[in-house]
Amino acid sequence: MRKILIKKILHECNSNKIHVTHDIVSFLLSLTQLNPVYQLIDDDEISHKKLIEVIKEKLQDQSRPSLTTLKNQLYYAKHYRERVITLLSGLGNPAVTNTLREVTATLQSVFQPSELLNYVKLPIREKEEQLMELMCIVAGIRLFNRDCERGGKEIDDLPSILQDAVKKTYDDILELLERLMTKVYEFTATVENIISFVLVDEDYNDDICYSTINKIILPENIKKDNYERVIEILTAKLLSDVEHSGNIIKSLIERLRQRLMRLHETMRYRTAIPTTQVYPQFIDLADIWMGLQDEVIILSNINNFLWEIHNLNIKNVNVYDQEIFKDLIIKNVNVLTDAERLELTMGKPISNNNIINCGDCTLYYPNTTKDFDKIDLEFLGFCAWMFVTGKGALIPANPNNGVAKWRGRYYAFSSATAAHHFGKEPDKYVHEALNFVRDHIEYIYLFQMYEDIETMKTKKELTEDELELKTCQDQTVQTDTHILPPSIENTNYIWNVWELRRRALSLANIAKCATKSTQTHMSHFRSGACVQAAPPKDKEVQTKRDNYMNTKKLLTYIFGLRGRRDNNQHVLSFLEEEFEHL
């Protein structure tokens, strides 16, 4: 349903020649749906048409300050990121022959080709760790050679480049901020003067005040004041980031100088140095240089961010008409800066002579409250009563005069009079402030009230019971993993309670069960069975075997039968085969 509505809105805008993006339409749709008046109901064409018409009307005038405020908030939410940057070496162009030769020679001095075989056999994680270590060592050696003027000609002089870039960026942002603050001070002084003019009479009445303010202050002027305030907040955030980056750069440059001095002292007049003494220093030197490279990217992103916001404001916002407030500024209004306004109200606490001028609200003061500067003020520290009374007027409050706590929220005020009026009916003012923010969606992200408005998007009218908004606070708790040494006697110990319950239920079920076994011809995993019906018997069986043999022929000779005078005859017996060789 949401995608269909976005397509319809884009089609309507294109047909009317209104150039809008998908992101801004989706952003407006999300914020507008928080108002129960424009709640999206399925299969209800009337609610769909009503929602489309409201968003199309907001997109009709591209120069409207409220629309430009929303565009700035969307761009800021999409592109502003915390500093999470990591760069590899990046020392020179590898396409340059001299740079490649220098890196190759440096790498071979710390990593021999014969070690490559062992490196290939390592696991992937160990390969990555060793590769990062080699990269840092090689980068550190090249940076040291550059400092000794023996190489590193392709390496940029980051310290001097960053110092110039920080100064130039800081001056540009400060110049833009000063121009913005001039407009902000004029708008703020005019709006504050008109509201104060209505309150000259002590008999204060809300209805009279609202009707008078609506006649004097045009809503568009309030929106222009708020638009300038939004740009001021975003620009001040960028200025703070530049200052933080400048401090980090100074610290890194000082670390770089000290590390190079220690390396020179370590390597002076020595031809052979143990690697355990110099490699950690080279790694630290490379780490410092990569920190400087990170700051280059951060400054580049800040400049791009500032340039995009500047172009967005030039395209979509017309320069405000100086003649609108000319008479009031010149004749009746003393234009004060925020610092002068705070100084003017210093020493005027909300309660005087132990008389509390803020009703039932609890008051906190900086001299009696611990961690007073960490109190999270509602409406970004702007005066809560002025915001409601002035129909969205953003007048800076002075927390040093006291902070009022009501229903778990902290509110600051621009004067004791504002605190006094707020204290009479705090629920009423909080109720009207939330309704006003819900009807003017450009304040939702400005005051970081998206979750609060979302919780009451189904309530068309708020009651006092529903004003108790959910208070959230981020907290972190860290405990030691094992305070005492483990002493588990039972090796079957189970920490999971649900596992113990499962086992208890299993044992309880087993106690009521009987085990039976049945095997059929169709059973799976059938096993064989042996049955013996009669005892074994011993039996003997004898068989006859016929055999034969071939006897050898025996030859017998008798000699001495003739010619002998005696009776000695001799008999000789021979086998026939003994004469075969003759």
C-alpha cells in the first residue's frame, strides 16, 4: 500500500511539473502518517486521497522554508555518519615505476622469497594478519626513508596539507555560520519582542495572547526563523566536527614527530639492529600515517556535506524580505545575540526568596545539582513556553536560571515569567506542544521526537493520562566473566533450566510407559533367530579306499656256476632302471 501511494504522489507531482525524489516523498509520508488525522486506512479511498493531497500541497512550493527544512533533515540523516574509516597504505601511485621498485625492494628486505612457501600454507586468517603486518612495516620503512630524504618522493606531505585544509574549512564554515546567525538574531529578536509586547499586561490570558500573536506574526516568518535555526544547528555540528578533527590532527602530527625522533635515535651509528626493536616502531609509524589519511577523508566528506547543503538552500529558499521586519527591528527591537541574551538574563533564577514560580514542577539549579550539564533538555534547550505561545517560535532558554522537571522530562525557559506561566498548567502546554509538533512535521526530527509522536499517532486528542511519555535512556553494564575460579564437581551440570525441565518431563513419561517388542516380516532392521530342537549326536562313518601301485622289474644274475673248484656261487640282483644309463 505504501509503495502504491508513493507512486501515485510521484505521478501527481510529475503531471504538475513538480520535480521531487522518491526519498523526500517517502520521508513526508512517514512523518505525515504520525498525525491521526491523516491515518492510512486500507481500502479507504477517501483517506488515501486526503493523504495524497496533503503531501502534494507540501511539495507544491519548492521555496517554502518548511519543505527546505525537511530536505535538509533528510539529507543530514542519510549522509551524516560517525567516523568509522580505515585505509590501507596508499603511499604513492603503484603505476609509477619508481614507486613500485621502491616498494618491491623494501618488501624483499623484510620478507624473503623463500618464506613465500610457508606463507601460502597458512590459514586465511593468519595470512591476512601477516599481510597487514608486512604492509605496516613496509609503509613505516618508506615513511622513515622519506624523512631521511632517501626515498618516498611520491608520498604526499599530509601534515602540511591537513593543517591548511582544517584552517580553510573552519574559516568557511565559520563565515557561513556568522551570516546565518545574523538572520537568526534578527528573526529571534523580532518574535521575542512581539510575544513580550503581548505580555506587558500582568493579566495574562492565553486566548488573548494567541489571537494577538496570530494577527502580528505571520506563520511564514516563524517558519523562516525555524529554518535558519535548523541550518544553524547543522552547520554548528559540522563546525564541531572540524574542531574535533583539528585536535586529532595536532595529536597525530605530534606523535609522528616523536616517533621519527625515536627511530633516528635507535638507528643512529648502527649497521645491524634487531627486528624486535625497529619493527614495532615502523608499525606504529604506519598507524599514525593511516590516522592522518583518515582525517583527509573526513575533511573531504565535511566539505562535500557543506557544499550540498549550501546548494540545496540556494535552490529552494528565497532570501527573506528585509522589509517585513524593518520597522520593528529599527524602532522597537534591540537585536541581541544568543550570548548577550543569556548574559542579560543571568542572575534571575526561577525561584526568588524561596518562592517557587513554576507551580508543581521540580526545579534544579547548576550549583546544587550533580552533573547538571548532562541533563537532556526538551526542545533542544529552547524555551518550552515560548515555543507553545509563539506557535513554533524558537527562543533560546537559559538553563543556568533553573530547569523544571515535569513527568520525567526537563524543560528550560528564557525568563522567570515564562517558567511561571508554564508552571500554572504544565500538562496543557506539553499537550499543545506535542499537538503542534504533530501538525508541523518539520519539528519532529529537529527535536528528535519521532518515537514520542509515534506512540500517540492513534490518539486524535491527548488527555493528561496519555502525556506520560515513555522515557528512554541508554545504559551499559559490564561485569567480569568469571570472578571466582570454576569449581564444578558434577560433570553432568546443565545451566539451561529448560533442558532440566525437558529431562524431568521425559523421565515422568517413561515411568508410566511399558516397553514391548514385536517383530514381523515387514519390520525394519530384522534380526535372525536360532532354534535347536534336539541335542547333538556323535556319529562315526568309515569308508574304503582302493589304491594301486606299479612295482619295478628286478633282474637277478647268478655267477660262479661253472669253472669253479669250490662251491661258492654268487647271486646279484639289480633293478632294470639302474642299467638304463648304460
